[in-house]
Amino acid sequence: QVQLVESGGGLVQAGGSLRLSCAASGRTFSRYAMGWFRQAPGKEREFVAAINWSGTTTDYTDSVKGRFTISRSNAKNTVYLQMNSLKPEDTAVYYCAARYSTVAVYTRAHEYDYWGQGTQVTVSS
């Protein structure tokens, strides 16, 4: 069982930056692939970024490539999402997710076993 707690969301102007953190409980964090998803009002939850257990492989949705960076610290049981050059269309609730796997990265919501409660990111124009 893994419990995930996101933090770092807030209100920022377009062009600004935020860093989201997702702290995980448990002693086996390094065996989990991690992902970030987001959900805007009236829209389905969408994939944002993913990272494998060791941090050596990442994947991003096209709309955030070059602006967002996912990383992790297995020593701190934490995954991060650095978001730069934010746009109003990035406004959403951001969720982190975990899947017990040392094989790959995962980009579909149904592939994840555990979810955090979400953190709101609002980008004003």
C-alpha cells in the first residue's frame, strides 16, 4: 500500500513556474513507476508525465514537452513536476499516481494503482 500526498500547487501568472511535489509513504518507493495526470473542469483526466522506478526513463504528453520536467528522489520518497512557461490551459487539478513496477513508464490512468488527492494549479492570463 502506498499513500501519496501532492503539494506545491497555487495561482501563478502565465509564463511563470511552479514545482509540484508528491510524497509517498512506504519503504518500497523505488519499486514504483510514477506519473502525473491533470483534470480540468468538464474534461477527462489526462496524462502529463511519467517516470520509471530509477528515474532513467521519462515520458511527456506533447503539450508540455520542453516546459515540464518530471524527476524523483528515491531517498526522499518524492516525485516532482517542475512546470515552466505555464499557460492558462495548464489550469487543472494535478494528481500523482503510482504503479508497482520496475519495468517501464506508464501513460494511461488505468495502469496506475494508487492516486493522491490532487493539488490545484491555476494559471492566469
